[in-house]
Amino acid sequence: MSTPFPLFDFLEEVSRQPGTTDITMVSDGRVAVRRNARIAVTRVEALGRLWAETMEVHFPSGRDGRRHGAARVIASGRRRYRATLAAHRGGSSLSVRPLRERPGSPDELRLPDGLAEFFLGLNGGLVLVAGPTGSGKSTTVASLLDARRDGVGGKFVTIEDPVEFVHSDDERTLFIQRELGTSVSDYAEGLEEALQMNPDVIAVQEIRERAAAETALSAALSGHLVIASMHAFTAPTVPQRCLSVIDPGLEDHGARDSLAACLEAIVFQRLLPGFDGLVPVFEVLYFRHRGERLASMERLVRQGNWVGLRQELAEGRRFGMIEWEENLRERISSGLLPAVP
């Protein structure tokens, strides 16, 4: 067998360049690198020539003879990457996302002012972090978990696919991190078992199936603090998106009542290309202010009035809510982003 392509050396060289967020390698030697939201495609002949040997070394076949499919974390030394090997017409491709060694503090990530303090002050309920793929949702969740470890402590159970950040314990904190495919079969099972582990906080990397969504609501209603991510395109549409996972027809009024009763905050985010790398822009809805539930927000979710949620967001600055346009203007005025034409 030929010597495999030096995959980790190549990934290290490419990912150390500022603004690199993902790298896609194709079996014919093409390589696409995304930096600051723009893709540049080149060809690496040695990669195409040694593709089979390289994938056999780094992605050995499973018991079923397959090596494609689920995301996994590959590592060399302290450098870790989230990688997904997928078959396609004419060959296969490897999609790689460099992972930070640590998520960074809320200040380092430029999370909205007051968000971490709000999260630390919660004793239960549901916090949803939403955005498109590659918007930094997992990093935001991990940062908030570390902030709560440092400020509050407790027992944390995470269900992830895969584990992207390894959280450290301290004298008053215990993290139990579970990974789909290795320690648990799916999110719903992981949530069911987490409820029996007496956690203070449950973190779910992504809600994408009915059983997981229903169990997350049940956990939040029973007094646990649950933080989860999901795909969505604006903060006010997140409750609708969550409910559509449970009931695509949005006719389950019981689910709507449950979500209204336990929802504490919605954080929507996207990464935009700035002058010095990618910059997060946020939209934040709160359902509690200074310890008191905001009855108007809860009522709108019970009614399924998503337009009303948008209106509340526009008028909710006094409660700490943040509109997308407002945060975008702040990022531009701070010199982080170019002016919108």
C-alpha cells in the first residue's frame, strides 16, 4: 500500500490561515476552502492519487463495511476537526471544520450583553440557540455552558453529534458528555436517560426529531434547564420551527402550551464576513425579565401569533431584546463590518 496523503499536515497548514471555517476535499483532488464566507477551489494532485489509502487510514470501515455518513471528530495532537465523509456521484468527499481548542468566553465571542448573565440566573426552562448551518451555534452553547460552570457550577449532561468541545470539571462542576453513535443511539434516548441522571443542565446539540423535541419540553417543564440548538432563519420563527418538528401541521395545542410555559430565551445568530474574519450578528428574544415571566410573550406562543412575536421583538428593547437590524448597525458602527450598501 502506498503511503497515505499527509492529511493532518495539510489541514493544519490550511486552517491556520485567518478566516478559515471549513475545508472540503474531493476524491479527484479538488479542495474547496471557505474563508470569510467565500470559497476558493484548487486541486491537489497527490490528494486525488492517494485518496483511497488516506481514507482507509483515517476512516476505517465499520462493522457494516461502510465508512461514510455520520460526522466525527478527528484529531492530531491538540488540533481537532469535525469531519464528514460522504459518497457522491463519481466518488466521495470529506467536509472538515476546524474546531477551537476552547469555545471562548462570551466576551471573546461577542455574545450579546447580558445574555450570559441571563443564562446564569435561570433555574430551569428552555433556551434555544438557532441559526443556519455553520453559524456558530455549537460554539455559543459551549461558551454559555462554560460561563455557567464558572459562575454557578452543577451537574451538566450533554448529548452531542459529535462532541466538539471537551468541557473541564472543577471542584463544584461535573460534565458528562455523551456522543451519538458511541454512548447513546439518538437524541431522544439521550434525553430520556439524562432525566434519570439528576442533572442541573441538559445540553442538546440539535433538536431535529419529534421524540427529542417532546422530551426536551418535558425536561424543561419538570424543572431542568435545557439549552439546545436548531436550524432557523429568524428568532421569531424559532417557536414555529420547534413546534413543526413535533407536529408539521402546527395543530398540537398541547405542544404550543408546553413550549409557551417553558421557553426562556431564543438566540438567533449568523456569521457575516467582516474586516478581520467572521463577525456574529444576533437577534434575541427573552420570555423573562428581572425574574418575572413576560405574559405577553407567553400568550403569543400559545396563540401561535408569530407576527406578534416579531412586533414584540421590535418593542422589547426595555426587556433587553435585540433586533437583527439593531445589532447589525452596532457591528457596523463599531468598525467590525462594512456598511450595508
